[in-house]
Amino acid sequence: MKSKTLSIIFRYVLLIILVGLSLLVDAQTQYPCGAVEMQKELYLKDKKWLDMQEKTEQVLIRQKGGFVGSRSTDTYTLPVVVHVVHNNGSENISDDQIEQAISNLNAAFSHTGPYQTKGEGFDTKIQFCLANRTPDNQSTSGINRVISNLTNMTMETQDEELKNLSRWDPNQYINIWVVNEITSQSQGSGVAGYAYLAGMHGQPVDGMVCEAKYFGKSPSDDVVFIHEMGHYLNLLHTFDGGCTNNLCDQEGDKVCDTPPDQALHSACVFNSCGTDKNDTRSINPFTTDVNDMTQNYMDYSPFECQFAFTKGQSERMRLTIENIRESLLQSEGCLSPCLSTISGSISAPTEAVTGEKVNLSFSGAGATTCVDCQWHTNRDISYTRICIYSTRDLHHNFSSRNQDANCIYKTKHTITVSAIFWQILIRSLA
Ligand SMILES: [Ca+2]
Ligand SMILES: [Ca+2]
Ligand SMILES: [Ca+2]
Ligand SMILES: [Zn+2]
């Protein structure tokens, strides 16, 4: 009798262990994003990348310190280039499907269309265009196709090799590589996409890799791609750092209006942390314990639950664009090719001392007349003669246009300023 009871208990225990194991295995195969793993790989390879990423956090904190939030309410439109790396299989998706992916991406970031109908979310005023101009000023669909076996790739070992097949200047374009299958050495074949955070801005591997089956197929499958774009713009997972929530802007995902979360694979309604109101400062909007934000694109809830970014996430992404990925705002990738080029030159000294008056002049020459020539300085003042009153170096951005709306001439000039005393000393030593 006793041994029969024991055997029943043993069977139950075994069953519980097996169910637990199968859940674990399930969790492994369901793991859709490889971004964290790839960041980890990067930091192991060279600690400088960790320093670089930490620097982006410092920049964001500093920018937030001076004023609350993003400095602009403009819509930012960022140019995207899609490299379809295929082997003539179904992963060689059509232009239409790629355009659908970008359209879903834009709907998610503006919280419109299929995502808006699911519930409340924030319009980030960040949009994306498929590039209209190549880095060489040629016309393009923003889609490059390359035939390669690397369409089935292992992310930890073949990331750079894949990206070397086709790449446009990552300072000017968001590079997206679409492949058939991503496999991870640690996470298995469940990985469907990965991206690098903004600390990698402009580096050869900067950008994201997505599987073709999660690219333009349906609004709910495209949350993988939307999620990766969130990482590219420096968003962390909502469950990053677990439940600790004493300083909501520095812990967890470093965004205060996403509640603390430690669930990896949760249902649409789930509450994994009760620490929501621990941070008692006014920047924490939570005064009671709420459910996890499973509707958030940066959560790991089932795809159909996801439909929102928050205001705080939008701010983090916009600050990232304005400060770390700023060169994308200068990119002309969204414009059609310029057909009547303008050239120009700046005449100004490159060195000066405090108290000195210097002349700056610009002469522009184009195939057509320069109709909108003006100085755009870092202080947004127009002048041609300046008095140098501090030892801060002066940076001037100049741009001019002609009647072709796709043509912009931009140039930069820096005047290195030194104090008179040091100048005299240097001259006397020379
Ligand atoms: Ca995969
Ligand atoms: Ca948070
Ligand atoms: Ca909670
Ligand atoms: Zn992720």
C-alpha cells in the first residue's frame, strides 16, 4: 500500500519535471530575438563596444538633464536599404512584400492602421523610407538582391560575413539583411531576428538581420522586425533587468512608463512583478501594481498581443536619433537622385584666437542658380563676420539649394580656437 502511494507520488513528480522540461524546451525554440546574445558576443570580443554602448547611455542621460525629452516634434524619416540574401527559394520575397514590411513598420511607429485598432499606443513620429537614392546618387528601389548560401546563417559566427555581401554606408542608411534562416549556437533555430543597439552606429555590422517569413507577411508577424528596429534605436527589452524598480530611468529598460517585468514568455494578461510603485519619484507614473505591458513591442508576449510603443520609449528613440544616430538625419537617402549638382567652398580661417574677428564667406557654384543660400550655424544665426569670445571651437554647417528639390549642398567648417596667452607662448617658443 505504502509503496503504491510512493509510486504515485513518484509518477507525479516525474510528470511535473517533464512538463517543466518541455516548457523550457518550448521557451528555447520560441525565443525570437537574438539581439541580447549578439551584444554579449560583441562585448566578449572587445570591451570597447561595451564602453561605446555605455557612452550612449551617458549621452541620453545628459540630454535628458538639460530639458525634458526630445528637442523636436518634427517627424524624422530615416532611410532604409533592404538586402535580400537568398538562394532562389521562397526567402527571395517580392518587392511588394518588402514594401508591405516597411508600411507595417511605419504603421507601428505612428500607431496607425492594424496596430491602432488593437488598443492604445504612442505615435513616435519616427518614419522610414525605402531609399530612393544610392550612396552614389543613383536611382534605387532601396532593395538589393544577392544570391548566397549565407541565407541560412549562424548569427554568432557568420554575422559579418553575411553583411560583407552587401552593405551601404551605415552612417547614411539603416541596413536590413533579409535571410531564410537564422540559427543561434546558444538559442537554436527559434531566433527570427537580431539588431545591434545604437552604440554600434556606423560600424560595419550595424543594422539588423530578419528572417523572410517575418518580413511583410502580416502585421502580427512583423512585430519581430518592429521589435528589432526598436533595438536599433536603442530600446531594451521591457523585461531587461527584472523586477528591480527603485530608479525607473536607470533600471530595467531605463524607461519609466513601461512597468517592471521579468516574464519571457507570457500570456496577453500577466503580472510578473509587484515592484511597479517602488520608485516614489514623480517620474514613475505607476502608483499601483499593474499588469506587465504585454502589448509592448519590446516584450516577449505572443505576437498577437503586441501593438504599442510608449511615450517614454519614443523619447529614448528620438534622443538616440538626435544624438547618436544623428548622421541618419543628414542622409539624403530618402530623396531622389540630384540631377543638377551644386558645389561650393567656404573661405574662413581654420584657426583663431579669442578676441579675434574673422571673416567667413561662402561661394557656391551649381549648374543652376543658388536660390536659397544661407548660413546654418550650430547656433542657427546667419552671419559672415564673427567675433570669437571664448576658447570653444566653432563649428559651422552650411547648406544651399537650387531649384531641384533633390539637390542640397552641405559642407562643414571648424575653426579651432585657442586662448591668446597660449598662442603667444607657442609663438615665443617657436
Ligand atoms: Ca530561425
Ligand atoms: Ca520600465
Ligand atoms: Ca506589475
Ligand atoms: Zn529583442
